[in-house]
Amino acid sequence: MCSGSARQDLEIRRAAEQHQPPPHARSTVSESAVADAENARPDNVSDQGRRYARRDPAREAAEAEAAADLRTTRCRMEFSDIGAVVWILRKCVWWVPDFSVDRYRDTLVELDREMRDGHPFVAFSTRHLIDAVR
């Protein structure tokens, strides 16, 4: 029979293992995108030296500012089970760089207790969309 804390650890690990990335989070790269990237390499540019000699940084900066569109949004994320929290922290390693279930066990157990009492964990993420023309 498991002790209380061992049972909680097991529940947290099982919940984390059951969560799969949502379909929209899976990325695929098309063959045409790979071909475009290969064709954009500097070794495929015939007059590279002459082209860079005509560059004007001030003009390019002004054109970029005029052509760019910057949009910012703040997204609300609400988690109601500890497995989802563990899954997202494992996938977004830059949020908590030293994250591991073992290291944050006490915090995760307390958070799990609060979520089971009906208090979801709410976090916010800021996203930026930059639409620029080359």
C-alpha cells in the first residue's frame, strides 16, 4: 500500500504522462518550405557582393518600420489539473528552466490540493505577432 505522499507523487506522474499535446501544437514542415529555405541561402545569390554594397541602413530601417505591423496580446491560461501543469512545464522549458517533478514535489502537491478544492491555477502569457516585409 502506498503512503499518502507516494500516492500523490504517483497520481501527479500518471496525470502528466496521460496528457498529449493538442493537435494544433504538432508542427509539420512542408517540402516546399524546405526547398524555399534551401534556395534562400547566400551561396545561391549570384550578385551577393554588389547587392550588399548598395545597402543603406537608415533607409532600410525606415522601410522596415513602415512595412512592419506589431500586434501584442495577453493570453489567459487556466489549469484545473496538475497533470496539465506538469506537461506544459516540461514542454515550455524556458518558463521554469530547472523544473522537475522531484524538485518541485511539495509545490506541486500543494497546487494539486488547491485545484482539487476548486481553485484553478491561472497564468498569463504575452504573445507578439510581427508582420514584416522584406
